[in-house]
Amino acid sequence: MLKKFSEIFKKIYDKKTIKIGSLLKGYIMSINKEFVYIDTGLKSISAVSINEFKNKKKSLIVKLGDKINVVLENVDNGFGITTLSYEKAKQNQEWLFFKNVLKNSTNIYGIINGKTKGGFNVNLNNIKAFLPGSLVDLKPVKDIKHLEGKKLKFKIIKLDKKRNNIVVSRKAAIKLIYNYKVKKPIKKIKEGLNIKGIVKNLTDYGAFIDIGGLDGLLHITDISWKRINHPSDIINIGDEIFLKIIKFDKLNKRVSLGLKQRIIDPWNNIMKRYPKGFITKGRISNLTNYGCFVEIEDGIEGLVHNSEMIWNKKNINLSKIIKINKKIKVMILNIDIKRRRISLGIKQCKINPWKKFLTIKKKKKIIKGIIKSITDFGIFIGLFGGIDGLIHLTDLSWKLSQKKKINKYYQGYLIKGIILHVDVENEKISLGIKQIHKNQFNIFFNIYKKNNFILGKIILTKQKKIKINLGNNLIIFIKKNKNKNFSFFKINKIIKIKFIKIKDNKIIFSF
């Protein structure tokens, strides 16, 4: 009886000495839309927000009857209710885990997700840790963009729960991997030899590889046949890779290594696989101000210049037409094997609108179009297929002066023209308006010569000039002769005039 009483007393005493922040075990009694109700054996059942029991996908991670750990936040919140936290219990578990990691000197995975004073922030199971800048790599690193957002190994070197402070080192984790993999120095180093090495460090220009006690440089251009932005696109520190010795400087003990040289050069026999004019599919791998690069096979890229994007638009907004990783059809325009460059075209995979125009609209055919713009040298007409035609100033009229020719028209005006020339290669179409009508000068020259006398009929008289019909639809104006009296210039009178010369595109006559 005494034993039972002492046990009961001990239990009551233990309960009374429970402090805020203590870790308790509890049972889930019920769940509704807002709360999870937990019994920890204290004076009341506690309600904890249901949000603490949901994962990233907003799914509930507990069920009725589950035994869970919680942290005591308050014995009495003023309403006689004990408040608990499941989230803090999870964090407590994480800290116990971190303590164990530090004690056993094991590695832990984390993600670098931002910069801070003196280093970087690292996410360790949703708990923030600090990575000093000097402990990012085996050697000082200026830019860590290639590491951000990736799952990396770290070592915990400092842990302070009270101050909520965790310090990690990637350098220590890498060194551990590297030291584990290092082999004895190789006895013989020869150019052309295939060897195994360990990736020791990465830089913007390449990687340093331990090939057995001696470091070799793997330049970024010798990592892959295809274009890469950083060595980390292909390899990582601690990787064990097979390489070829490209060059060995015995005097300075410098070794140049190659990774891509261990596989067949994709440029071999490229002319047979991709002859000029061949159409193939590719993936857009990079965008530039002057065009885009398209990967047509692993290690083979070509450039599509802006001028080869689309037929009928000069100013191109690349983002509206092409996007990184988009698959498109391209035509092989030219291959420069010596410089390892390929020129590609996107527009060549579609019908050339100038060729189409030439086949549909034959030369000397009259067409209609809207005036798009007027310049000092002519008028641009919008034609079908999204292309333009030019009516040069000299092809507007047989009679009118140049100023009168151009002032007659305005933007948006529907105009008729005749096709004079289609230059498919230079993407130009020449049109004319005056060619629709017969050239009166040519008609005149076929009939008359200089100093010939011509008979004409007066059809109109004005104060200073008269209008004369020469026949064959030839109408001319001539100044009145002061020596002739007014009665001489009567309408319907037949008079004789002399053809003198041509001046400023005008026929000069005299009585």
C-alpha cells in the first residue's frame, strides 16, 4: 500500500515540476477543420492548429490515435487551457539530429539559398544555418551561382541551440570525400594516356583534377564537345572520372587533361550527316543579341542569325519567336569545319514569300496594294504574304514633275501598279504606275523627227498658251506667239508647228 502511494505521489510531483519548454508525449484524441486535440495527461486536452500537422502539399501527416511529441508552451493561457506546439517538437527533434551529426562528424545535406554578411544561408531540413565564405570550397570561390539551389553535402562545425546558431562547412565535407578517394601517385605520365582522376576544385575556366598526387588542369573547353557555361554543368567536386592526358610539361610538372577527347568527335564526317540545304530538328540552347544557338545533336550547335529567323520582318523580338529548350526545324546553310561553326536558318524551312509572289504574280501583271510609307525616292506598297513593293519616283508618271508625282499620294491609299521586277535573292519587288499607260513621248518619236513640221488642231485657248491636238492621243500645250494676233488662235483652227527639241522631259515647238 505504501509503495503504491509513493508511486502516485511521485507521478503527481513529476507533473508539478514539468516546465515550459519541456518535451511531452501525447495522443491525438480528435481532429476537425481547424484543430488537432491532444491529450498529454495534464489537466486539460489541448487544441493545436491543424496547420502544424500539414506538409508542403497541405496534406495531413497524422491520424486519430497517433502518439506524438509536443512542446509545452503554457500550462494555463488564462482560460484554463494548456497550450502545446507540435512544430517546436519537430524542431527539437531536428536539433537532436544535428547534435548527433556533430558528435559523429557525419555529413548532412543542405541547400545554399542566399547570401549574408560574411557568407551564405543554408537550408538544413527547413532550419537556417550559416556557411562562412571561406568554407565553401577547398580554394577561395568568388562566384557560387553554380552551387545555389543544389543539394550539397556539409559538415556541422558549430551548434548553439540557445542562440539558434548552426555553422556548417562544405570545405570539410569535400575534403573528407577527396581524401577518401585519393590514390598513390602514378609512376608514368605520358601524353595520350588514359587515366583516372578525382575532381579536386572547380573554377570558371575549368577544373583541377588529382591524378595521383599530381594536379592536372581540365580546361572548360576540354570538358565537353558542346557549349557549357560552367564545369559544374558536367562534373562535381569529388567525382571520380576518366580522362586523357593531352599535354605534359615535365619541366614545370604541368598536366593538361581532356574529358571530351575520350569520346568520338561529333564533328567527324559532319558534312555527310548534314549536307547544305538539309532540314533537321534541334533544341534552342542559348539566346544572344544577334541570334540563337540551336543544338542539332549532342556536342553540335549552330547559329541562327537574326536575319535568318523570319522572312518578312526586319525588327525581331526574339522572345516572341523563340525560347530556350524549344524544339524547332532548321536548315543547314553553311558549315565551316576549320572554325567549327554552322550557320542555320529557321525561315528557310518555310516558303519564301518572294518566290511565292513570283510564281503567282507574273511580270507585267497589274496588282493592287495599300500605301504603307512614302519616302523621298518613292512609295512602298504592302502586298500579300506580308512583303513590300517599291514604286520608284521615276516610275510614278510620264508627265508630272517629281514633286507633283509624290504629293498626289498619301499613306493608306489603295493604288494600282504593274510588276516590273522581282529580285528573290535580295528580297525586292519593283513596281510602276506610269507603265500601265502608253508613253506619249515614245509614240511621238515613232512618228516625228527634229525640225519636222506638224499639223495640229487648236482645242483650247488661254491667255498665254494654247492646247493643241496632234492626233494619236497626243495633246500638247504651246505658248502663244506675240507676233500673231488674237484671231490667229481660234478653236478648231488647223495650224502648222515645228518640232524643235526635247528639254527637261518636255517637247519644245515653235510656230
